[in-house]
Amino acid sequence: MLRLFLFVFVLSANALAKPTEPAVYAGNTSIFCSQNDEGIQGVACEMVSAMASYQRYHHQIQLIPQARMLRFGKENSNSLLVPISRVPFREQHYQWILPLIEDDFVIASMQNKPIDVENIEQLKGITIGVVRGGLADSIISRYPSLTLVRNNSEMNLVEQLMLGRIKACACSWNAILYSYRKLGGKNEHLYKGLLLERVEIYLAGSPDLSADTIQQWQLAFDWLKSSGNYQRIIQDY
């Protein structure tokens, strides 16, 4: 009986000593993180998956709408978030672990009907698609006179742009290009208009994420680059 008690005690002590793996929440954002028949894909999620395998991480990446991911990062403890644009109004809400890739958030339109403006105020009267809760939504929502159509996915917004249901799309330029190609379009038919923000796309963490966990992921990112996997993933997309 004593031997059994000691065995259970040792197991319990080991479990307490081992840090709990954080949950990984991925925002559904076409080129960065999305779902296909083979599972979760996208340039950011493939990077995170490779780093997770390197660390022998056990949990699955959870793909959810972008707005929910941003909320989970504030509300849920011990969490990792990807992809998330690092901008001043988000700075205090998360821990910024790794810059994965740089991107432009722009006003895009079709080349045959280009939306060429010098500032956001000139977009009045134009129907603009944005990802609900995303960076462009946060920027353009400051202008209540503008007409916004919100959706959870860039793919759906780009499809609406192709069909003429919206006149412009305010999103990540790389996500727009990727979605347009997936829908059978040619990139030269798109017009890259007003630059809203140039940002770095991050792997971020909840405010309580431990320093040890952050260091582990930073070391895994060093491995991702030195092994050549980082460049391979970038080239694939």
C-alpha cells in the first residue's frame, strides 16, 4: 500500500513539474491559416505546425474565425495565437513572440474598375468588403460614413469582388492574391490601391503565457529558419 502511494505521489509530482502546453488558436485567414481536405494549411499555420512538431507538441491547432481568435487571446489563459498583425492598439493585449512574415493591408479592386484614392475618406459611396474583426475592419470602422460588408473569410470577399457584389476589398494583399488564384483568377486582373498599413504578422500569446514557453517557441523558430523549412514554406505560397 505504501509503495502504491509513493508511486502515485511521484506521478503526481512529475505532472505538476511539467508545464501545461498552451492551446494554439488560428484565425481563418486564407493564405495564412485555412482548412482543406488534408487539414489545416496556410503559410503561418504550416510554420507553426513545423515548430510544434520540432517541440513534440501534442495538441491540435484549433481553426476559428479571426475575430474569435483575437477575443480568445484576451480571455483564455495559456494560449498561442496566429496569425495576428502587430499594431499599436493591440500592443498591450498580447505577448508578441515571433514575427512570421510582413504584409500590406490595402484597398484592392478589379483592374477594369480600379478604385484609386489617396485617402480613406474618398471611399464614401463604395461598398467595401472586410474580414470581420480583422485589421482593415478596425481601421475603416473609424469612418462611419463608409459602407462595409463584413465576412469571416477573405476567400468569400474576393469571390464577391469578382462577382461585382462589392466594389473593393480591404484585406491583406497576399491573402487577396492567394484567394483570387484559388478561385481561378489571374493576378494581373487585380488592382492594388490605397495602402492602409504595412505590418508584421506574428505568432502571439496570451498575457499570462510563461517566459519558458515563449523561449521554447523562439528556439523552434531559429530551427525553422536554419533548417531551410521557413524559406520552403514561403516559396510554396
